[in-house]
Amino acid sequence: MSEFSTRKRAPRGPVAPSGLAEAGRRLWKRIVGNYELDGDVAALVVLETVCRSYETAEEAAKVIAVEGRMIAGQKNVMKLHPLVGVERDARAAMLVGLKLLNLAGDEPTKPVGRPPKGAFGAVGRG
């Protein structure tokens, strides 16, 4: 007999929601494998939205890649493929979710807004 167990290793982090396609499950696993989200129900709901938005964007991008960004409309007038807007909106929703989870990684290099009083050696009136 072998000393090694044939039991499956416990999954890392929360299990992906049912109904996620392969792309969404891969993203879910990458995020929960690298960030601590256990027990934070709101974060898991946002993450599910991020993964579903990612799937939608990827599916739309695949169709656009085959059919082109421009398609023939009425009277063969070329128009923007309707899925371009779907892809854009899905990616925007995904980015909003990533920002809510503090995973967007786009911190400004300079402070935003007006400098505080006294900055740059300014002296107040007195």
C-alpha cells in the first residue's frame, strides 16, 4: 500500500458560483487564490459580478473578432457592431468591480486635488 493519500486537496478560498463559464471560473480562482475574501459576502458578490462581466466581454470579443467591428446595416450602410457596446460596458462593469475590491492597481502617482494649506512653503496671513 502507498503512504500517499488519494483524497482531493481542499479548495483554496470560496468555491466559484454555479453557472460561471470556464473563463469566469479561471478568473475567480486566480483572485480568491491570491486575495483573502473568505467570509466577506459583499466582496464575493462583487467578485461574481466581475467574473460574469469578464465572461460577457470575452464572448462579445470573440464574435467581434469573427464578424468585425463594423457590420452592414439597412441598405448595406456600415455601422458599428452592436456587441462593441456590450463588450465595452462589460469591461467597464468589470473594472468598477475590481476597483471596489481594491484590485484595480491604478493608484495615482500624484496626489489628487488641491494641495493642503501650507504646502510648497506657503505661509498663511497672520
